[in-house]
Amino acid sequence: MPSEIDRGPQEIACLAYRRSRAGYGKRNFLGWFLPWALLAIGWFATIQVRPMLDPDEGRYAQIPREMLASGDFITPRFNDLKYFEKPPLQYWATAGVYALFGFTEWTSRAWAVGLGFACLPLIFAWTRRLYGDDAALTAVGALGVSPFFLVIGHLNLLDAAFTFWLTAAVLAFVLAQTAPPGGTAERRAMLAAWALAALAVLSKGIVVGVLAGAAIVLYTLIARDAQTWRRLHLSKGLALFALIAVPWFLLVSLRNPSFPGFFFVHEHFTRFLTTVHQRVEPWWFFLPLLLAAVLPWLVPLARAARAAWTAAPASAARTPFRPLRFLLIYAAVILAFFSASGSKLAPYILPMVPVLAVLTGAYLRDPGRLARHAARAAAPLVVFVAAGLLIYSARRNNYVPHEALHWALAAVAVALLATVASYRAGLRPLTQVLVAVLGASLAWQFLMCEYTAIPPARSAKALVQAVRPFVSAHTPLYSVGQYRETISPYLGRTLQLAGYEGELRFGLDEEPWRRMSIEQFAERWSAGGPAVAFFDPEVWDTLRRPGLPGRVLAADNHTVAVSRL
């Protein structure tokens, strides 16, 4: 008798259907809706509580704010300078949220954090369709307790949304390849894959083609399956892809002739092939991060990877495609590609995590077992991180903020409650998964809140609150020797740079009249009149000694806010 992972998805779907007819896994609408509603409430619990973090959350909050204020949705600007590092889909979406609900921490994070959450129902629906209820619940349980996925998924970065669109495209591609050849289901799924891939390109760029394309090439070479290429629906798919992805690239290039060279060459090929972005890490940089991502389900994942490689085709009579083997190759491509890159940042491998959770779910098919193990494995890790942050604060700052202590205790309490619940007999698998994922989601959010409460300041929110009474709509604002990304969104203003370029160098090169040296700033500042400047502490110390006028309004470890009057 073959194991279930050796069966094709169609066989497993039929088996799941027969079980559901017998009462196995039977769910009414409320039975599914309520758990998802509770998960959503838990997932979004702290997005308004945590201040925006420098640099990324400030950047990705400010660019949409400037888009909405200017009405220019073609040319992204950051601090009123052209900023072409990333495509605009997240900027557009966030600007739309601002237009509806105004600017707050939660509206700035709504798109990124929302699509991070959407990865859970995405893999649930896909896995349930091919492998049944138990596999789907197991996959959701695995993804929902991943510490790496939970942390990145609750930050305003591009990676969570990119992961959602790319994962959706890959899973749609697999559905197409497992459908009856030449049928309506194949065509619809494949066109959906092309459309979703276009949205992934508009989220983070052309790396989509490298990751998905390399996975398809490797899979077809290893499996000797040329039929996959004949089922891509290239003519209609490419037309649909171009219709969605190409217009913005054409428009922005027509308005800004320097865009193609900077975006395609500097931000893609140069980023991968050189160390110009100064994000140099060893080749093994992502391995500890991957371990952190899958630690609660490492053992079943290792077994699932082995089983996925040897699993039978989806349905030998219809198609030789092996979905789990393809997903395993796809995950390996992501790890290998970014490990070889000259520029490495931790969130780059986030798209691996949902497909690894799917592999684990399809193999284990025991949501209760995974939830129990994950809850019991999570508690010691949460206690370790919570205590470690408190010890760090005590040693570095010689005190522990009360707020940090409260968040640490809350994180530990939630993790321990989930652990205690895992020992309770008689809980349904759905309830066990719900408790484990809710516990993990809240615990890691509370740890993030603890982290933000510990000095040094990682956000300019408190600094801006102290300065705001001294800033009117017409007060000249300067940023001297630095550009701190969270100042502008919290103030709702852009700043005149002085003696600093950083990631805004390209924009300054495009509009060189916006450059200002430290000497030019000092001359303008000394001429008098109301103004507020945000100084790098060392620059302020250097300028005040010769007698630069000014009154310090507020300061933290990174910035000194000074009023001219």
C-alpha cells in the first residue's frame, strides 16, 4: 500500500472527499469563518501599537504619502527626490489606504501585514484542494508558528507582499500542471499564474523571472519533462503579463530616461554581481535564518523534503508532473540564488517559507501533532528571546524600561498558555492549530513590542512628538549629516538635506540643485528666521563649538533636534 504522499493530488482529493462525506473534516461556513476571524484579529493585534522603525518602515510609509500628496503615481519620490529602487505596487496600495483612512501606523502597515496574513489562507486553500483538510491545517500550522515568517510578516517591508504574489503564482502554476492537459482548468490556472507573476514583478522587480524560471528549467531537466513547457500558454500568458506589468515601466521610463539604467542595471544586475550596496555577508548567511524559520517543524520538514523528491507524479495517466518535487526545487533555487548574491538581507528568503510549510503539510497530515510540538517548542524560544532582550537592556542601558518588561511578560504568558493548552486532551485538530498559531503570532508580536521599547531609540516617533509644537506648516526643516527615515512620515513633511546623500544619492544626482553642503547650511541657518534642523549628533557637536546658533528641542541616540529660535 502506498503512503498518501506517494499518491497523486487527484487521488488524495478524492480520498479527502470520501472522508468528508463520512464526517471526517466536515466544516460548515461558521466552522471555518470563526477560526480565520480569530487568527486575523490576533495577527493584526499590534500593528498600531508599535512605532514605525528606521529605516525601512519609515521609507515605505513616506513614499506613498508623497505620492498621494503630489498626485503623481508614476514617479516614486522619497523626501521629494526621485526614488527608483523598487516598483510601485505597494506604494499605490498604501496610498489608497491613506486616502480612505488617513495616515497612521496601521494604515502604513496594512498592505504588507495584510498580505503576510493572506499567505495563510492561500496555502490552506491550495493544499486542501490537492491533499485534503489535514494536510491544509498542518501547512497553516507550520507557517503560522514560524518565528521568521511572523516577524517579517509584521513589518512594513516589501517582502511579505512579494512573497504572497510570488507564492500564489507558483502554486497556480502547479495547479495548471496537475490539471488535465489542454482543459479549461489548466488554462485558467496558468493564466492566473501569469497575472500573479506580473503583480509580483510590480511588487519587487524582475527577480520573479529568475526564481520561477530557474525552478522550471531545473525541474524539467531533472524530471525530463518537456510537457511542462508546452502547457505554459505562452502567447496568452505573456500578453496578460505584459498588460499588467509593462505599462508602468513604459510610463516611468518615458518620463524619466534614467530609470531603466538605474532600475534594471544598478538595482538588479549590479546588486547581484557586486558588493556596491555594501550588504556583504558570507555564503552561509541565510542558513541560520532558514533554521529560525522552520525550527518548530524542522524534523517533519526534513522527512517531507526526502519524501517530496521521491513522490509519485500527480497522476501518471494524465500528467507526469510532480508538484512536491517542483516546490522543493523552487525553494532550493531561492536559497541558492540569494546565497550567491553579492547583496544579502535577511528577508530575501521569505518566499521559501510558505512552500516549505506546504511540503510539511502534505507529508505529515497531522495538524494536532504539529500544533502540539510547535507550541511546546515555541515556549522555551520565546522565554529565551524575552529574557535576552531584558538582559541586553540591563547591560547596555543599566536599566530595563517598564514597558519592555510588561511586553516580555505578556509574550511569555501567551507562549506558556499555548503550551498548557497543547497538553489538554480531546481538543480537535482545528482548535489545536488555532491555539498554536494564535499563541505564536501574539508572542512574537509582543517580543517585537519589547524590542522597540528598549533603548537606543529605533524610531523617531518620540523625538517628533517633542518637536511638533515648534513646527508650523511653513517652518523650514533641515536634515543635517543624516536622513532619518521615520521623521518625515511622523511630521508629514519633507526635509532639506544638508551634507548627506546615502540612499538618496540618485535623486540628488537627478536634481543637483537640491544638494546643500554643511557650509551652505550653516550660512543659511545663521542668517536667522524660524527653522528646525535634525542633526547627526557628531555634526551638531562640531557645528555648535564655533558658535552655530540654536536651541536643542529634543535628542536621542541618533538625532539632535534644534530650533533656530
